[in-house]
Amino acid sequence: MTSVIQTEGLRKSFGQQVVLDGIDLDIAGGGVFALLGPNGAGKTTFVQILSTLMRPDAGTARVEGHDVVREPAAVRAAIGVTGQFSAVDDLLTGEENLRLMADLRHLGRAGKARVAALLERFDLSEAARKPLAQFSGGMRRRLDLAMTLVSRPRLVFLDEPTTGLDPRSRVGMWEIVRELVTEGTTVLLTTQYLEEADELADRIAVLDRGTIVADGSPTELKRLVPGGRIRLEFEHLRELDAASAAFADAQRDDAALALDIPSDGGFGSIRTVVDRLDGQGVEARTLSIHTPDLDDVFFALTGHEASIPTATEEVAS
């Protein structure tokens, strides 16, 4: 699949602080690529370089085949960017904000139809002519994303688009991202939410202290660390005893009549477990697969906690 973003040795510092320390990435078109990391990891700096808002100190970056330093106009024509904070004009209505963007993109007569379609798509038609002071946080973020999509960009950068949103608005934004991908748009998502990356991304790069410490699909990343297991639960103690004899490395939980067997969660390991149970003439009441989460991955690869909040934790705080 054709690459839409390529970076080699990308570096950026502010004074003595190194923010990006040699980032090498090759991102294919289609789907969602998530850059996951805590606040201060360098995610926004990375997006600002790719969107031509900031020059790197060293290294190269190409977006849709265009060098971000030598061909900024071509890069900007191919992308849409939604930043961490809403970029809407509070002095205008929602409809006026979209019309302004359509005019800036020189859409001409097609702009009016495009504005109406986006208002409908983002459930903003009824509020289109209301002042933005009456918009909720979720409505403002939807309007911000709608403005990004006015020109139908092939590649969209979403820089922490759900920061500060309540859980319901966050889930609504996730649905919009999925719709974009279904329509063929490539999405580069930066996020500090573990579950957001897990929920949306086809591929995740974990950024910590300016470097990429892991890169792969959510499933691949979880398999990098130990701790996965298959849990079997039985009806009777005699079944637990028989199963235990077949799995020397398993851990018993007599109180729950359960057996935890180390596993990577792959099909092959599941089949092995089932075959051994059949060999013992034992049938488990339930079989469940437990794999490490992204927080486990972050800790294993960096040696410290991710310090990345979940959506629930942020709302509670």
C-alpha cells in the first residue's frame, strides 16, 4: 500500500529540551494511525511539522509525496487538520464559520451545498445559525472537524480531538472517525487516551520522551509483553484436577474452580488448550482470553507508567 507519510531522522528541540529525537515512520494510506503518548511526549510537535506549521531541526518528512519544507503549499492542499483546541470563530455562527472556510478554499458555488451537507452530517443543522456561545463542547468539536473536511482532504490530522469531551461526546467523535475511514480518508490521530487508540487504530506508534518505543497493531503490541493467559472455569473440582494435570505451567484458583494458562491469545494456543482438554476427557464451563493492555505495553517498553488518563479518569478528575 502506498505511503502517505514518511519521516526519517525527524528531530526538533526547543532550547535544551529535545522534543523529537530521530523519528522514523512510514505510514500507509487507509485506516487510522494513532500516535499514543502522554502530555509532553512530542505528539503535537510531530503534527505541526507534518502540517508545515513548524520546521524540523533535522531529518525529512514527506506527506502525500511532498516534502514538508520544500513543498508546503502542496502538503497543505492535501491535508486537513483539527488541533487540540477548537479553531472556530466565536463571533460567527456555525454556518458562517463553514462558509468562511469554503470561501478560503475557493469552492465557489459548490461551497453552499458542501456547507449544508456538513451541517447535516454533523447534526448541526438546527444550531447552524445560533451563536457559538450556545454550543456545547461536543458541538464545537464537531464544527471544528466539519471545517477541516470542507475541502474533502485525503489525509486528516486529528490532534487529540476528544480532549475535554464527556464520554458521550467522545464516543460520538469515534463514530465520525470510523465513517471517515469507511469513505477512504486516512486519519493520523494523536491521543493520550489508551482506550481511544485501542478502539480506533489499525496501527499504533507509542511516543515517549521524543522517541518511538513501539510500533504495530494493538494486538501485536499487546503480544510484546508477558502476562497473557487463557482462563478455564469448571463445574466440579475433579474436572479442575484433571485439567491441571495437563498444564504444568498453569495456575490454579481452587476457590473459583479455575485454571489460568499462560498464552499469547493466538488461535494456535487456544487450539492446543482445547486439544489437551479433549485428551483428558474434560470440558470447561467457560474459556476466556486475557491479554495485556496498552498500559502494560507502555510500562514494559519504557520502564515507567504511561501517566495517560482513561476517559473515565479524566471526567472523574
